Amino acid sequence: MRMVFLGPPGAGKGTQAVMLSEKLNFLHLSTGDILRENVKNNTEIGRKAKSFMDKGDLVTDDIVVAMMLDKIAKDAKDKDFILDGFPRTIYQARKIDEELDKLKIPIDLVVYFETSLKIVIFRLTGRRLCKDCGANYHIVNMPPKKEGVCDKCGSELYQRKDDKEETIKNRLDVYNSQTKTLIDYYREKGILEETSGDLDAGIVYEKLSGILNDRNKIRT
Ligand code: ADP
Ligand code: ADP
Ligand code: ZN
């Protein structure tokens, strides 16, 4: 099964994708993580992407599409995978559909995490990440055992530069103006499922598992 996770920044897409990949062996492909890795390693993609990411604007479509297609071809062709944070524009969606159709590995399911504005802002301002292993925390909702320290590897936690209030506002504007329209795009294709992103992570995960079970029943 090949999935897309759709929803505003802070909806919990990454959190759910990590849980699914740990329990059901999905390969988790997060555009944001891959881009941040490129910035960290100062690659050509990273150098092109950085200024957009710092402002909370979208990185140029062609760069992101080529990067994700390359990643899929290398690591995910024969696997179940989750695209987290991609596509984010209609252009990206059309392009990736076209290319995945050619490879005969089309997207089977798109999960839209409908999440309220207040919750998203609270989650993003409190989000912290491990600088070594990338593990995801929230200072109130999912705090580490020891403040500022990763439970999994003991490294330091940091706040993403774009998780500051002003940049968050721009990212939400970008989501509303460019990404939200993908809900209708996938609904029309008949592969959209919706679930609330507002609930506790464990409950969201249960709902997600329910959707996957139903789909498998339908497909067999
Ligand atoms: P996204 O990938 O959609 O931007 P994340 O998965 O990074 O969202 O989650 C954003 C923040 O909210 C993180 O700090 C995470 O720990 C926290 N979080 C994720 N899901 C939930 C949830 N269901 N309830 C409460 N907090 C959550
Ligand atoms: P979040 O889920 O919290 O919005 P991400 O980690 O997915 O954040 O994305 C961080 C930044 O990376 C975005 O603000 C944008 O600059 C860039 N980015 C991620 N995915 C895409 C995409 N599909 N197209 C263009 N830019 C992207
Ligand atoms: Zn860690």
C-alpha cells in the first residue's frame, strides 16, 4: 500500500507515520526531513531549498518532485510507503501521479488529518526534535523524560527555526492557499479518507488502523 498523508503543519502526520512505520513496516518518506538533511549536508538541493524553508515558503516544485522521485526509485519501489508532506501543490500531485503510474506503483490511499487552527499552533510552538535521531517531542503533549534530552538516544533537543510564531503563520497561509485544494483533488479520484487530527495520538492511530483494515478488506 502506498499512502499520502495530507493536513496542515502540526496535524501529527509525522508522528503517525513514525508509528505506522515502526508497527507495520511502512517506509516513511518525509519531504521536510529529507530537505532538512540536504540543508545540513550543504548539498545542491539544500542550498537551493534553505531560504524558502527558513521563511516557511514552499521549495520550488521541480526540485521537490525530482528529489522525491529519486528517493522512491532508490528506496521504495517495491515497498509500502507513506509520503508525508508531499505533494503540497496541484502541480506536484499531478506530476507524481503521472510518474508513479508509469512505474505501476500508484498512490492507493490519501489520509487527510483535519485539524483545528488553535491545536496546530499549540503543537508547532511546542514541538522539539532530537538533533541526532530526529525523534519528535512536544513540551506539553509528549514531553521527554528529561527536559531537553532525547529519550531514545540521549542527544539534545532543539526547536526548528520555522516553528517560531511568525513563520508558522506564513506556513499556515501557504497551506491554505496552495495545499488545501489537494483534498478535493484526491476526493475526486476516490482515494481520500478523512480523520480528525485533533485527538490524542493513540486514538488517531486507532482510527488510522481502522481505515487501513477496511481498505484491505475491500481490496481482498
Ligand atoms: P506534522 O508532521 O503534521 O507537522 P508532527 O507529527 O510533527 O506534525 O506533530 C507536531 C507536534 O505535535 C509534535 O510536537 C508532536 O509531538 C505533537 N503531536 C503530534 N500528534 C499529536 C497528537 N495527536 N496530540 C497531541 N500532540 C501531538
Ligand atoms: P510541517 O509538516 O511542519 O509543515 P515539513 O517538515 O513538512 O513541515 O516542511 C518544512 C518545510 O520544508 C516547508 O515549510 C517547506 O519549506 C519545505 N517543504 C516540505 N515539503 C515540501 C513540499 N512538498 N513542497 C515544497 N516545499 C516543501
Ligand atoms: Zn534522539
